[in-house]
Amino acid sequence: MSKSTSEVEMLYGEVHRRMIENGEWDRILHLLSSKLSESGWTDDLLHRAKENSRTMDPLSLQTILQELLLHAQTSVPLSVKREITTLIKQFVKEQFEK
């Protein structure tokens, strides 16, 4: 049985609230930032943004962001995705199996 969009949004909101309340959100966010930096992902994205802005006429922040969004989403290293996903799954399991 599939959940309705509103049920999924409510569940997401509850998980997010609990993560913020107990500090897990900040801990995972810090870990994600560190892992992305260590992997060179952050530097690569910054380099791409600089290159795009140098060749863009007229310069548009919104256009740069649109061009980088797909690359940013698809270039996160698989090992980082797996590690962060595992942490989130563990948190959800711990919170809702009590």
C-alpha cells in the first residue's frame, strides 16, 4: 500500500524535526560537508562556477546555479551518498522502532 504525498510529507517533517531537536541533523550535515570537501567535490563545484562565470555574458547568478545544480546532484561520490544514507536510515530505525 503506497502512502499519499501528504503522509510522506508529514513523516519527513517528523523525522526532520526529531533530527534537529537531538542534534543529529547538524552532525550529519557537518559530516557531509567534511566528506564532500575531502573528496574534492566542493573544490570541483567551485571551479566549475568560476569557469561558468568567466565565460558568461551577461553574468547571471541564477543561470550559474541552474547549470551547476544537475552536476552537483549527480557528482556526489557514491561512498559519501551511501554513508550519509546509512546514518539517516539508522536514525529513522532508532526513532520509530522504540
